[in-house]
Amino acid sequence: MSRSYDLIIYGATGYTGKLAVEYMAATYDNSTNIKWAFAGRSESKLEKIKQSILSSTLKNIEYFVVDANDDEGLASMVQQTKAVATFAGPYAIYGSKLVKYCVEYGTHYADLAGEPPWIKSMMNQYHEKAISNQCRIVTTCGFDSVPSDMAVFCIAKYIEDNINSNCITAKGAFVDIYGGISGGTIASGMNSYNNWSEESLLSEREPQYFVPNTARNNLDSQDQSSAQWDEEFKSWTSPFAMNPLNMRVVRRSNYLLKYDSDFTYSESQFNRNIISAFIFSWINCILMSFIKYSFLQPIAKMCLPAPGSGPSQRMIDHGFFHFKCYGFPKDRSCTVFCDVHGRKDPGYYLTARMLCEAAISLSVDDVHGPFGFVTPATLGAPYVERLKSIGMTFNISVSTFQVVLFGLSIGFLILLSLTMSRRYDVIVYGATGYTGKLAVEYMATTYDNNTNIKWAFAGRSESKLEKIKQSILSSTLKNIDYFVVDANDDEGLASMVQQTKAVATFAGPYAIYGTKLVKYCVEYGTHYTDLAGEPPWIKSMMNQYHEKAVINQCRIVTTCGFDSVPSDMAVFCITKYIKDNMHQNCVTAKGSFVDVYGGVSGGTIASGMNSYSKWPEESLLAEKEPQYFVPNTARNNLDSQDQSSAQWDGEFKSWTSPFAMNPLNMRVVRRSNYLLKYDSDFTYSESQFNRNFISAFIFSWINFILMSFIKYSFLQSIAKMFLPAPGSGPSQHMIDNGFFHFKGYGLPKDKSCTVFCDVHGRRDPAYYLTARMLCEAAVSLAVDDVPGPFGYVTPATLGSPYLERLKSFGMTFSISVVRK
């Protein structure tokens, strides 16, 4: 029979169901071929959703008033659609009849069920009939268990396609999560233990609970219950509430997709050290006790979210997750990793999208997996692409085995260091240079003994450090410590970084004075910030340390000064405004320096010269690749080559020319898009304002000549005679009277308006303001609830907390909108 709809969302009046309707309305409007409707049991609530969520152009979207026990209504509804996505849980109460009629009428079904005994009961009743009627019943299509199941699918597929082998062992772990706890999931868990107490305990004891008895390989161990060290992850791990269900789903995927007859899978969560792993093991045990035992459930209900409720808007906006998984081929010649990232709250916001896209995939995609009671992984590659469309990323990396003789001893030392308390929030390194001294002055006046920020400073000359202490610090701050540490002193650097949460380093060129500091910060899980202007060195460090920084849960943030904070944070503000106020993505952004007055940084010039001298070919490659800081596989290749001549900009209504800072700033902003997922088609370019064509033409040539003196070794000696030397600085007059004005704009997807962001700073930008930008980045890393990812990141990933810190010392960010 003909079906009127591709998808019906059932349970649309609950919190996550409403998010699903919002998503469908925004993504599958009248311009798409997807026909959908929504349903629930309360007509008044459904009508309210229609009036409040759907735009005037979508008022033709229909809804069904159907109770979960209305046999006639359910039967009629499922016959009119190819697939149902149901958000109405607990599913043992509100899902059984819906499954029954979906199977009976050959309608695909997807849910968020977290009740193993109910899932097993439905599986036993309807699996064979679903096969006969050629429909798929897919449970656990949300944060339980999509990241786990699809990560293993990607690994198994990679091993099969590229190594011509089967995946025989896989392990997964949640590296980091921030988001709301789902009241519906908690209610489902409680209901499961209340109605099937013995069966629930059986599901815990049987690792392959969702696999028919005759097909089990009985190789999986019992669920992890305590702190354990994982050699491949190089991390301590502990059990996590979601793991038991996820593991059983992945093992059923192996049964259905035949990864290997000897396949095993286990799952946990990352911990920084053995102490945190031990603590989280106990927390998990206590939390699960409150869900399992009926006499504790009333207490849990008082302090845990109720079904139908949801997190704050802030938690939705700043939520994220990072799941990491690895697998071995049969010969164990390598380890294949898959990192899964998601932006925004995972338990509600992303879950709504995961389930909607699963149902759409069932409805319209060429799904190759089997029919019957199946898993998310059986939806295969089409579903992976749909998950990517909602902003999730699946990154595959391969590590070959190496024997490291002293690995255990090094690991033990790292473990000891991570269990140490940190004496300081921030250490300012390179404090004896000009900008470093400005940083110490700023920290002394802003974070004195009346604040909770504990800081110290460091450098390689004890006499200069002592002089700073005596001349800059007041009598009340003479207790501020300093460290005498050379940039090549392995033992000194290792000791220093273990004592602080974050390092702000002013010691450049960074290719000379920064490499070992990055190494030890990553090794000991210490946040790091710098002012690096050397793209090849940044890329080299990124390649070496990004993954390890993710694992050790630290952030390495380069370019935290006048290069590239104004550009990166302006675009962050624009994309956030467009998303928050227009519910769209920013697809195109441009920036331009309107006016700048201040000193030219000798350290930045020295860094640039060193970069072209040490890596001439790589420096030229950095110029030719607009998305140089974006992994090759993630580039959209939509950005044009850097501007090299005078051009008219219609949005700015100004002639523009290239500016020395633009190339680095553009590559940093494009990495921010890769990390923060502004949009898959996002582009960014940058220039400087000019009054007219003649001045744009002249400044284009001035920029070309200036960059030639920095690039070419035979001209560098001449440049050194008239450009500032590293460690020097501008006059006091220039510091006091310096300023900058940067202007950016962005377009939403529908290009209905232009969103501008004007960034102003008073006082010299390259020294005075730069010292403050870098210090506040480090303080933010140390003490703020930073929403962005770990690893080798950018200023924009520090988000709104960093924005407020920039405003605290006088920078302004002004948004304005011009409608088309």
C-alpha cells in the first residue's frame, strides 16, 4: 500500500520529542522531499507545538492524536508511514503496542529504549515476523548507543576495506561529556528493574544478552566494575552507567553484521589517574544502586531529572561529548582508532537528531543491513553520513605497534604527576622579555592576594627574574614565586608544568623555545597558551601532540595574541549570534582591520623569519593551503587563495588590501570551524580597509615588500637593521595611545541579512593588549568551565568565558545586523 509519510515522530509533546519536531521543521521543510508528521496523546499539546514551533510555511504539517494503548489509532497511524521515531518512554509502558503494529504492517521503527529486558522480550516476540514483513526495528538510537555502535562499525569497515582483515577485538571509552542527564532514561532504567528485577540482573550477568544462545562465542568478559589501566588508550578507566547497554548492543551488531566469530567488545570511561578512576567507580556503583533498588528510587527521584524535563539552554549550547574507540585486525599489526565528537548537549539535543536521522535513513536510504530486530550499526554508511550532517564527526587514525623499553616506567611517572595537586593556576613563562614583563605587571595588578588565582612566573635568568620581583611586585606580592628554567632543561620544564594548571609562554620564536614546553605540557596534562606565529611549527606540534592532548584532557592553544584573537573571537561571536537568534549556521565570514596604531612586534617578526629560514618549503606550503591547520580528510576546499591585491568588498563597502597578519588569522579561523563545526560549507577570508583604490593598491605593494624582507634570507639582514628586535618594545606614548578596530561580518545560510561584529581595543595591541589576551586565555583554561574540545585548539574554542575575560580588560565586541 502507498504510504503518505516517510516519518512520523511519536511522543512529540515530551522535551526530547519537541526538540525532534524543531529539528525536522528546520531541516526537512517544504523544500525537501521528506514528508513527515508528528503524534502524541494530547491534542491540546500537539496543537500548541504546531502553532509555536512550525512556521507559517509549515502549518500544513499534520499531527495524529494517538494514545499508546489505542490499538485502532496505532494501527491506522503506522499504516500511513514508512517509519516511526518514538520518543515516548519508558518503552515497556508506551512502546510495546507500537512495536507490535509496526511489525504487523511492515513499518520501520526506531526508539531510544534503555530497558534491556523489554528489548529482549520484543526481540523474542517480533524478530522473525519483522524479517518476514521486511521491516527493521532499531532500538537504542540515541546517545545510548549510537556513538559506541557506529564507532565500532567504522573501525570494522576500515579494517575490512583497508587491511583486508576482520576486527576481532574492540574497546570504547567516553573521554569527555558535558550535558544534561536524561530523566526519561533514568525512568526507563527504574521501570526495568521494578518490572523485570530477575531479568534485569540476568542481563547484567550475560555479556551477550542480545545474542541468541546458540550464536554466542562466550569470549566477552563480565562488565568492568573497578578502576583499570588500558594500555592502548594509555589511560586509567572506570565503569560508566551507559556502558552495559552499549556493550550488549555492539555485540548484537557483531552477530548481525559478522565482524568476526571471535569478536569481543568492552567499554568504560577515561580518567586522569588511578584516584579519579577509583572515585568514579564508586560513584557509578552508588548511582546504579539508586536506579536498581526500589527503596532508594524515591530518593533518586527527588534529586534527578524527571521524565519530560530537560537541561538549561546554556547546557544545551555548551554541551559536547568525545567517545574514543579502538580495534585490532586479526594479525594485530596495528591499532585502528575512531574518535567520535559531538557538539551541543548529547542526552537531549543530539539524541533527538540521532533518532530522527535513523528513522529517515530507514525510510529513504538504501540500507544494506538485515531486517528484523536490529541495531544502529546495521544502518551502515548512509547513517554515518546522516550523523555527520548533524555535526558529529568520526575520525579514523591508525597506530602501528612499537616496543618502548621504558614505557612502563614513564607511564608510572606520568601517573604520579597527574595525582599531584597543582600549586598554581597559571605560570607566566618567558617573563623577562618585554611582553612577558607586561604580563607580570598585569597579573600583579589584576590577580593580587585578594583573588583566588594563584600564579608564578618563570624564565632562564635568575638575576632578571629577581629584578622583576623587586621592581614590579609590590611588598604585598613578594610571596609570588618564580622558576629558573631554560627552554631546553627537560627536568626543570617537567617539574614546572606539573605544578600548574596552565602555562602562558611569551618565549619565542616558539620553534626554538617552545617545542619541549609543549611536549611536557601534553605529557603531564597541563594547559598551554602561546603567541606563536610560525605555521609550520604549529602544524608540526599539532601532528605530534593533538591526539595525546585529547587523551590527557589538556588544551594547547596557540596564537592567543593580536594574532589571532580579534579575528577568531569576532567570527565566534558572529556564528554564535546567527545560531542563537536565527537558528541557522554561518556559511561565509570575512574580516578586515579598519584601523591599527601601535608597535610592530619584534618577536613576531623574528618568529616569521625563523619559520621561513628553518622550513622554507613548508612555509610556502602553508601559504598555498588555505586550510593548512585542518586535517586533509576534513577540508571542504571552498576557501580561495589569500588576497594579494586591491579588491572591492560589497558588504564592507570599502576597498581592501592584504595585511601581514591575515594569512595566519585565516588559517586559525578555519581550524576553529573544523573544531566548532560552524558549517560544512563555511569559508573565511580577511584583509585590511583602505580609503580608496589608490591606497589599497599602495598598501598591497607595501605588504608584498614587507613580507619579502621576512621571507628571503638575503633580505632578512637588512630588515633586522630597521625593524624592532625580539624583546624590545614600543615607546610609552605608543602604548598609551595605541588602539585597533577589527570588523567582521557573516552570512546565515539563507543570506537574509549580514551580521557584523566590531572589535575595538584601546592601548597598544601588539604588546600591551597581547600580554592581557594571553594571560586571560591561560586563566580561562585554568579556572573556567571551558566548553570547547581538548587537543590542539584555537582561541575561539575557549568560547564565551574567554570572551567575557577579553571584555574585562577593555576590549569590546559589538554585534549589528543589516537586513537584505
